[in-house]
Amino acid sequence: MAKRQLLLLSSSQLHGYEFLEFASRDITDFLSKNKVSTVLFVPFAIKDHNAYLKKVEKPLNQWGFKVEGIHNQENPVDAVEKAEAIFIGGGNTFRLLKALYDTKLVTAIRTRVLEEGVPYMGASAGTNVATRSINTTNDMPIVYPPSFEALKLVPFNINPHYIDAEPNSKHKGETREDRIRQYLEEKDSCTVLGLREGALLHVEGYNAVLKGFTGAKLFVRDQEPVEMKIGEDVSYLFKDCA
Amino acid sequence: MAKRQLLLLSSSQLHGYEFLEFASRDITDFLSKNKVSTVLFVPFAIKDHNAYLKKVEKPLNQWGFKVEGIHNQENPVDAVEKAEAIFIGGGNTFRLLKALYDTKLVTAIRTRVLEEGVPYMGASAGTNVATRSINTTNDMPIVYPPSFEALKLVPFNINPHYIDAEPNSKHKGETREDRIRQYLEEKDSCTVLGLREGALLHVEGYNAVLKGFTGAKLFVRDQEPVEMKIGEDVSYLFKDCA
């Protein structure tokens, strides 16, 4: 896993920015540094794959990268085996993970990224599936995947689109923090990094740094949650859940 | 199913009311009409079963009903077979449904309610599990149940705690309506009744009426969502997904 290269975005959207724009510099640096010219895009979290591909192509082409949609390739496993970089976009995490299992991509992507160092980018659902499991997704369980275990590119969980409770809310549904705390009550759970929209995690081997604009909140079992700031080294997360 | 008696609450809490208080009259009428003196309470959606039992006992005792916790019974299936009425409380829907499968209660409750006419009350997660499936829960998937199929006391889906999009929100996560629309894109989906906090569905046999304070929004595949008002007869829902 010393070759691992990950860029895990909380979301594709940040208020006030175009699609992916808030992360343009991080994405460009990440792909350029790894000498990537073409990104293999996985649109399975959204129903209309072609429309999604077009949406992602627009900014990436503008920044000098070509994009291929995995749904247009004859054999998705072969496509992963040849990919220079993999980007899994957001949408519904359950639909996405089920599609990854159905197309035998879980093992293929894991091997390429962890053993062969192929750069992996994820946004929202694409970040959820990069972690230990999808146990901390915000999405509705619209389909039943064969497991909640995910790509395990990192051994901890991420909650994307993390949002603080609205102090004046009259809504009685659980807050995001309540929900993450419920997860931590379960015996198989581990640490959860709540990434606010606009935040991203950059991983190189066993080093992880929080980047972007907005920071994160870290939830460790039996401890009070801790605020994390942009620029913070969070490499110790690899020890927590190993 | 002609004997079916259900009271399905969107939530246990409504802003400005004590726990279950907003539905006190509906609950009292429902239980009295069915000559119930003791309610069998299923607290599996919350980790601390005894604390949850106490919380529920307080209002129900005050209104003249005894409450037994199923977690205190030697054999949960026997307890269901003897129950005068069943109440499944809210919490985490995944944890609840997994516990219902683990304790063999899915078939036991379904048989008692649909074939023997035992009154069933649910709130939030307890309403989710009463429907066709848990595909439209808002909860985090903190554990992996053996299926998303639920008690099927009604053939359609409910989204409890339904909430309209906040027009000025800067958050980019999907709205509740976006999430329900994603579900309706899936081939096995059916109609979803989005019950606002404070709303409840009263079912007698094949008759269903919307009660409570706040109304609901109905999502039918390939149609625009429709507002439903308190007092509306929604019995046609039984035909939609039969």
C-alpha cells in the first residue's frame, strides 16, 4: 500500500463554485504529478451514464485531461486494468456499490490502486466506496448490495457532505452527528471522518492530509468528536482501524 | 388482510410536543377501540432497550395502557403470539430490521397483524419496517440486514420525517425529494408516501386515511409528486403496488 495515491472529495459541488471547480487545483496537481493524461470515469452512482460523463468531461477537459466512461468499454475489468487513473463520481452509494460488485470491479480496482499505485479519485458516493464500508453514507438504500463492505482503499470510514446540526431546527429527525454516533455503538464500527463539503483527503501511501476549504470532524469511538483543520496531517487514521 | 389495524406515525416527536404527545388522541382511540390494555413494545432500533421502554411507558401509562418490553420476554416469538397490540419504536431502521430477522419476528409479526388482526403501531423506523421495504428510510446503514424487505403490512413505501427542501440552503447533498426520485428510478420500486413529522397513516383493512397535523407528499413513478392533506382517504395506495 506504499504506492497508494488517493484524492477523496466530500462532494463534487461546493456552494458558489461550478461542478468540481473548488478542487480544480488539487485535482490538477494530483493527476499531473502522477503523469495522467486520461481518466477512467465510473458513472454508476447516477442512472444516466452518458449525461454524467459529459458533465465530468467539461471541467476535466478544460484542465487538460481526457476522460473515458467505463460504461462505454467492452469489458470494465479490462478497462480498470489499463487505466492510468480512476475517478468514481457521486450519486447513490447503494446503486454504485451494487454495480461495482455486479461488474466484478471491487477486487479489480482495489488491486490496481493498492498494489499497482493507480491514482484514485472519488467524490461523495465515490469517496464512500473508497473506504472500509458504506456504513456511513447519507444515501437512501434504494437497492440491496451484496455487502456493505467497500473497496477498503483506506481502513476507516468517511461521512461525506458532513454537516453540523442546525441549532434552530424544528425538525426531529436525527442530526448527522446522532447518526454517526449510532454507527459507533455497533461492535464492528471504527473511526469516522466527517468531511464537510469543500474538504478533501489526500492520501499518499500511509500519509493523509486534509485539504480544501472547510475542514472535517473526527468521530472516534468512546471519545468526544474533534474538529480537524485544513492542512492537518491525519496519517494516524491508518493506525486506528488497521 | 381485512382485519389489518395499523397506526403508522412519521415520528415520535413533533416540535412543541412531548414524546408521542402530538398523536395522543389517535393512539388512545386506536388502542381503546381495539380493547387493548397492554402493548408489546419492540425497542430494537435503539441500543439501550430498558431506557427506551421507560421513555415509552411514561405517556402510554398516563393514557391508561400497560407496556411490556419484548426484550424482557423469554421468547420474543411467543410474546408476539400472545400480544394484544404491538408497537415498534423509532431509532435506526437497519439495526431494527436486522434484529427483527435475527429474532425470527418478521414472519411472526406479519402473521399476527395481517391474519389475526392484532393492532400494530409504528413510529419512524417502526413505520419504515411496517411497509414493503426499508428502501426509503433516512437512516444510516450502520449494520447489514439479511434483506431490505420488511414486514409488508402495507404494499407501498413510506418515507418518515419527510421534509421539504430548504430553498436557501447552501448544502449540496441531495434533498429528500431527490433521494425518493432516485429510488423511483429503480425497477423494483413502487409508490412512496412522504409523511411529514406530525402526520400519521391510519389503516383499517383496505382503508387508509391520513391523520395528524402536517400532511404528506405522494411520489408515484413517472408522475409529479402530489400534496396530500390531513383527512384525505388514501385507500387507493393499496391498488398501486399490489
